[in-house]
Amino acid sequence: MAFVTEDNITDLAVKRWATAHSPRLAELMTALVRHLHAYAREVRLTEEEWAAAVEWLTATGRISDDKRQEFILASDVLGLSTLVVQLNHHFSANATPATVLGPFHIDGSPATPFGADMSDGIPGTPLFITGRVLDLDGTPLPDVVLDVWQADADGAYEAQLPDIDEARLRALYRTRADGTYCVRTIAPRGYAIPMDGPVGDLISGTDISCFRPAHIHFLIDHPGHEKLITHLFRQGSEFLDTDVVFGTKDELIVRFTEEPAGASPDGGTIDEPYLHAEFDFVLQPRAAAGEARP
């Protein structure tokens, strides 16, 4: 019988977890044990620090629910979410880059016609986003669904607001036969991530900025192509260089042009000045994924 010592505990734990029935689970868990033990040794983890970490994880679980996922937020601010995106989405150089999903996506947004206003009277500067969805070779893709969501002018998502029982600043748009789409909403603003939970407590003990630059989320999952989860960021926004979740990419920064009242990009008219952003989403075909850049 091998009695446990500081020197052999890691090898013993790795040996036990190597018995996992799934080879992949065995790989994941044995590597996790090795890295966790190495971390504890490197920092000389104290019992008090270990207990504090357990309490932090417990509090993170308690505050999470079907509208708030504090563990995703923790993963985001640690840079892990972005790393996992980078590891799993090595798109070609011409494809639109992926970024983090974030903790506030809600499934089942309502289908919305071309150019319809998903802000539905919520205060803010009107914004139209237009463009095309294209294949990697430049071919327009018809009937592509764009799942769009964003925070309001105060930086709050629907999932953060109590007593909301209908879709708020989220919708499903669809491309036309020529691959064009038109989203109407309000201009996003930069905002602080939720600071009233365990993640906020942790960040408060650092000089890390808790803010995200102004952005709108898009999820495009079209047959035959890699799923694209991405953002569009407003050019000139604060916090582009210090995005707390490491989501900003040069290719996703878009100019919001100021336009006068009158003809609008959806083919109608608008009686107040508005902003207009143009962006073409380029999807990576699944068959070409192996040809992606490193």
C-alpha cells in the first residue's frame, strides 16, 4: 500500500483518474490534476487560501441561474473563453473572426423582418447595420439567420432585468436572396460587467478595468459552414484596448456613420438622424476548416 506524501500525491491522483472509461475524460482529468497540483506547489497554497477559493466557487454557483451565468463571466475575465475560441476556430484569413459568446445570450429570439426595429421604442440613437453574408469565395448566402442581441443604453441586457417576459433588444434576422441583411436597433454603449457578484469582488482587488467597449453580438449558424459567434465594435469606443473579456479584434471594429433624417437603409424613411454601420460577414465552410490559418 502506498501511503500519501507530498512527493507522491500527484502521481497517485493521476493514476486514479487515468481509470476513466472515456479516453478523453482520462486525458482531461489527469492533465487537470497535474496542473492543479503544480499550481498549488508553485504558489505554496495555504489552507486559508484554499478555503477562500472554495467559498468563491460556491458563491459563483449560488448567484448563477437561467439568466445569469457567473462561471462564464469568470471564464471570460480570465481570458479562458477567448483562448478556447482561438483554439477551436482557426478560420481562414478572409473569414470573419470569432469571439466570445458572453453570459447573456438567450435562445428563442423572435424572427424579425428585414430592417425591422428590434429596439421597439427603447430609448437610444437609431442604428442600422447592413451588409451581406458571404461564403469564403465571395458568393452571397441567402436565407442565413443572424441571431442578434445587445445591451441597452444603460449597459443592461434583458437577462439582467427582472420582470421582463418578452424579447428585449434581441431578434433573428434573415438574409435575402442576394445575401443582404438589415438590422435596425439603437447604438450600443460601453458598459461594466456585473460587479455585484464573486467575479466583481475578485476584479475589485485589482487595477483591471471592468468595462467592455460598445458592441453588438451576432451568432450565425448556417448549414455547411462553421458556426460564427462574434461581435461588431463601434470604432472610437472607449475600452477597445482594455476589453475586460479580451474580445476586441481589429477586423470587428466598424465605423458608425452619422446620417441625416430622410431615406433609411431598409428602403423606408426615418424622421430623425441615425447611425449606419456596414459589415459583410464571411463564413468559413466546414469542408475548408482544415485549411485554416494557424
